[in-house]
Amino acid sequence: MDFSKRAAVITGGGSGIGRAVAAAMGKRGIGAVALVDLNAAVDGVADALNTEAGRSFALPFRGDTTDEAFRAQVFDRISQQHGPVSLCVPAAGITRDDLSVRIDKLTGKARIYPLEQFKQVVDVNLIAPVYWSLEMIGRIAEDRAARGLKRWRPDEGIQGSVVFIGSISSQGNRGQISYASTKAGLEGAAATIMKEAMFYGVRCSVIHPGFTDTPMVRAMGEDYVAKNILPYTQLGRLIQPDEIADAICFMLANAAVSGELWVDAGWHAPA
């Protein structure tokens, strides 16, 4: 797939993997990228990416990815200005890490992981990514129907691609009951969407990054990274966002790639 003249949507585009994917797409000649983020810094990120590329391709959108109206607004605006969206990388995510059950030392009572916290992580990490992808697929389906097209044929070329951001935590990780559940959930969602969306010529897959040098990982603290991550990573370092971005662009562009890709730097959880 040639990225030029195509439009993409990236959530979580204001930092980390999302920002790196936008930069990588810019180098590959993408027509336009909607950078979606809750943080106001997304405006500055878009300016910086456009300056680096020497052209205007990144458009900032600030808002909540769980908001349906906001999602539709993003797709409407970029489609009107740059044509239909055919690449989607819903990378926005949060962590609310804690043990699923913890005994209070004073009372001896069990404290169970807060339900509202679990729901929040599910909303942001699982439901929102699925629906950003479905927004794109639905619009591609509508366009095909309007042109009298039904089942996609290979000679038409791929109509769109989605890459979900999974995680090595989908295998299970201590202290990440909500986060791990959402990342595992994306595997099932992607497998189902792929079976259905190919009717319209849209591919869907999942990348599972290992511990990457992003604000989310750095927030764990240098001591935690040094003691609990690096010793179990064969490369002996955090993965760089550019390395993940390169793999994502490969997955988006190569029509023969399906399923899941593990980009984990050889990390293995301690026993």
C-alpha cells in the first residue's frame, strides 16, 4: 500500500507510539494524518511534525476518544478536507495499575480492584479503539454501497487497514488486571473485525509492543524499569517508539501481513 494521497487517523497522537507513527507516516508521504489526543500539547506536536516534514500533513484534534460525537467530527473534518480515511491506528491508552486483591494491613479486609477504574480502562483501551476502527470501516462500506459495490475483489486493491495497539501484558502481568484484560480483548476484536471487514477490503491486525520508552512507561520510575523490566529484556533496553512505528507502518502497508506481531525486544515475565 502506497501511503501517498491517503488519510489516516491516529488516536493518542500527541506522544509516545502515536506520535512516532505519525512521524513515520509523514516520512512515507502520507497525505494527511488526524492527530487525536486529550492533551492540549497535540497542537504543538502537529506543528513540530509539519515543520520536520517541510509540509502540512498533521492535523491536531483535541478531545476524548470515548466521545462518539467527537469521533464522528474528526472523521467528517479530515474526510472533507483530504478524502476518505483509509488508515487507522487507535493508539490512545491508559493504565490504572494495582493488584486485583490486596489485604489491608490494619483491618485484615480484602480490598478488591475498584470497579469504576476497571470500567474506565475498558472504555479507553478496548471500546474506544474498536469503535474508531468501526467508524472508518463503516464509512468505507457506505462509500462502496453508494457506488454499487458489494463484496470486495482483490483486483480493487486494499481499501483500508487498521492496527490495534496490544501489549505483551495481554499474556498476563502482575498488577495490571484491567490493562491486561483490555489488551487481550483487542486480539479477539481484531480477529473478528478482520473476518467481517474483508468483505469491504479492509484489513485489521494487532501489534504487541514490549516496554517502550514512552511517558506511560517512564512514569513507572527509573528504579522500577531498572529492576523489573530491563533484566528480563533480551535487548537490555527499552524499545524506542520509532521501532514500534516502523513495525506498524509495515503492518499497514503489507497486505500479506495478518494476525498479530510481537515487538517485545525479547521480554519474558519473571516467574
